Amino acid sequence: MKSLASHRGQHLIEKDELKQRIEASDSTLRVVDMRGSVKIRTEPDGTQYADYLGAYNEYLEGHIPGAVYLDWTQDIIDPDDPVPVQIASASRFAEVLSSKGIGDDHEVVAYDAHPACQLATRFWWDMRVYGHNNVRILNGGWNGWKEAGYPVSQEIPHWEPAQFTPQPQPQWRVTAEELQAMLGKSGITLLDARDGDQYHNRTRRGIRGGRIPGAIHLPRELMMERDGVFNADPVLADRFREIGVSEQNRCIAYCNGGVAATSVLFALSMLGYGNLANYDGSWNEWGERLDLPSEG
């Protein structure tokens, strides 16, 4: 793929560059702390339960200088959707970002402390859904920043409100009904970013286990070289080719809550795959709906 190297710099920022730009007081930059977690409880029968948590207290204890905090479980979700942590409406999303001082002309850098950067990539996907493409992920995340001994602040920045204008890009998100209509059709690649136990129905989240019919297993961890650091482009390209991900196909990823799936989508986008979408409801929705097919 000729475009491999050309997309990495548009998706990732290395900690040295970020540090230099912060020290230079770059007014075009906004840094967003997306730390949080998914706490899993597994019962003896294999049933799993997930608690979605923010990490504001961790942010208060220390963060990258100038970073604002967004709680992925509250700030950028639709509180009225019965499926957990679904993306916020355009108006709600714009209101939150504007209040944080993130506007149309800002370059945004997101980070978290997850081994696969999945909360930062979730925010990257949110921004793509609403037409703001000038977003990068800190390669190595919060842990890499700390390990480098770079500055940490407890000061809460208060940026002036900015104008964030959502320009919805609906192709980045599919619903359960849209996905069901695509199953079994040519030109569609469905990727399951969950762990192997869930994919192979050894554990289950909710009332039933299994997977969406035809889904190829591509766990988010395969995107990473080590904790918070994405694999080199040739490594990622080989992994995608090995499982038959075609650049010509529409690639749809899912997981449990539409979060881990975004690590896979981010890596695909970084390599130049263009026809990408997240099934936001993922297994949290699909697994609960007995009118939808499953296998495994």
C-alpha cells in the first residue's frame, strides 16, 4: 500500500513533539485527557458484567500541562440512549467541546492510560463522526509521558469558550438495523475487536454469548507494539492482510460498547483504509436483542 507512511503523522503525535508544542504555548493546540476504565466482573458461569468509569480524580492528581478532562462515561455520550455510552448528539457534543475551549480551528491531541489507547481513539472516532479530522493520539499515552519524566501539572486550565461546529459524517457509524441488512453481502468486512473468550463464546456479556455472523476476530491488542504504543505501519498492514481485510471493502468494527473497536478503526485509518464505520451499539445492544442473529 503506497499510502502507508503518509497517514501516521496525521493520526499519532510523539511525546517529544507534544512537549515542545506545550512549552512553546502553541495556541492552536488543545490537549484532552480521556482517562477512564472498564472494570470487568466474571461470574462462575462465564457471564461478565462491566462497569464504565471515568478517572477525574486521577486527572486532578496530575495530568499533561494544559490538558482538559473529558469523562467518556458522561460528557460525550447520550444519557437517554438505553444502550450504554452511545455517542452524544451533535448539539450535546458541540456544547461540551465548546465549553472546554475546543473549537473548529484547534488541533486536538487526546491521550489515556489504556494499553490499547481505546478511550483516546474513541474520542478520535467521536470527532470524525462530527467532522473534525484534526485530531491525533499521543503515542505511548499517559504512561509513556510519565515514564519519560515529562512535566505533570495539577493546574486546571480554563480555556475561553470556543466555537465547535459539528458537521455530521453519518458514514462513520452504523446501527443494528443497518448492520443486519449488510450481513452476508459482498464488499463488507466485519471485525470483532473483543477478546478471544468472548468471540469464541467461552464468556458472555449479557444474556447470550457468541458473535455477529461472519465477523472476523481482530482484537484491539494486536494493534499495539507495547503498552500504549501502536505497531509500525508494516506490522499493522501485514496483520490486516493476513485476515483478509480488503482496502476496497467497507470495514465495520464492533466490540462490547463501541470503544475497543475504535482502536482497530484508528489503525486502519492510519494505514489509509477509507471506508470505515463503528457499530456503536456493539454486543451491548446486539447480544440483548434476540431478534438479531448470532453464531459461535
